[in-house]
Amino acid sequence: VPAKGIVLESKLDKGQGAKATILIQQGTLNKSDIFVCGSQYSKVREMLNEREMKINKALPSDPVQILGFEKVPKAGDLFTVFTDEREAKKIALQRSQLEREANFQRHQKLTLDQVGKNIKSGTVKDLNVIIKGDVDGSIEALSDALMNLSNDEVNIKIILKSAGMISQNDISLASASNAIIVAFNVSSTVNARKLAKSLGVDIRYYSIIYEAIDEVKLALEGLLDPDIIENSI
């Protein structure tokens, strides 16, 4: 039976590249199996158990680390093995196209709608944020924490969150949407740094989640309208 599973956690490993911990739900997963996960298809290059030892097969209920991803998958993505590589490629391509269309529509809506909203209200200030990190779980935790900082006067929008180094595409999106980039345990490519400097994009690097939250909170306090307190003398 072709193996099926779910991504428990994923990250970008400096030495091994994109890797993910998969919980096998049915079937037997073998080394070199062709799989589809999210919007990508690839081949199982290596499998590691919980002790980082190489293994050749994984059975149902086994958590196993998979190497061979083209990009870091998201936690919760379904992992499915295919016997026909052409079918796997076709499904991955369809999902990738749908994902690009959804991202384009979301970015268009966020940039244009937010500008319109600001013009109409004149009071709500927005802080657009792009989050890049090494581990999917940390990205979600940081995203949730930053979203909770939103209030009546300042609205935080997470316009993109993904694992991996900061790329030129991230910089272009940040520039177009007037966003800051919060980087957690990742750096930028050389070209991305050059582009960020030329476009004036603010990148903040952190290795501790609480430091990122505290700094954004301080920035928000600078954006908040001052409270007017009247004292009768």
C-alpha cells in the first residue's frame, strides 16, 4: 500500500537542506519513493529515525525525518506516495498554480484594500509584516503572538510567513506592501540584502521569539495615538 502521512514539523537545516518530520498514517514508506507534499513533488533521498540514524523503511505510526524536499513544507501538509511520477508531477503543478493564484489575490487585496481603508477611516494605522524563519512551528508561534498585539489603533497584518532564507521576492513584496521583515534564525541572500538596501526595506533579525515580540510592541507604541488627559488646575 502506498504510504500516506502528515507533516508534524519542518525546517531548513543548514547542512541537510529542507527536511520534515512525517507521521506515517498508512502504508510503508521506502527510501527513493516518489511523493507529493503540499504543492511539490520529489523523491525520498534519506530517512532518519528519532535518533538521527538512517533507515530504509517506515511503518504506520512511525515518526520519520525525510530529506529530499525541494522547499520546506508546512506543518499539517499531507504527504502521499505515488507510483507514477507523471501523475505526481501533474498534481503538484496544479496545486502550485492554485497556490500562486491565491497568493497573488491575497497580496493584491491586502495592499489595495488597506490603502483604501486608511483613506476612508483616516484613523487606523497598519503595520504589515513578513515573517521568515527556520522552523514552521516557530513561525506560527511568532505569527500568533504578533497578531495578538493588534488593537483599535494599530492593525498588524501578516502578509507572508514561510520557512527559508529571505529572498529577493520577499524584499519586493515588502517594498510593494510597505512591510517590515521579521527574520527568526535565518539570514538573507546576498542579492536580497542589496535589494533591501536599495528599496529601503527594514529587516529585523532575531534568535529569541520574545525579543521580536517586545521590539514590535515598542514600535507599535510609537505608532499609537497619544492619550489626551485633561487635568483641572
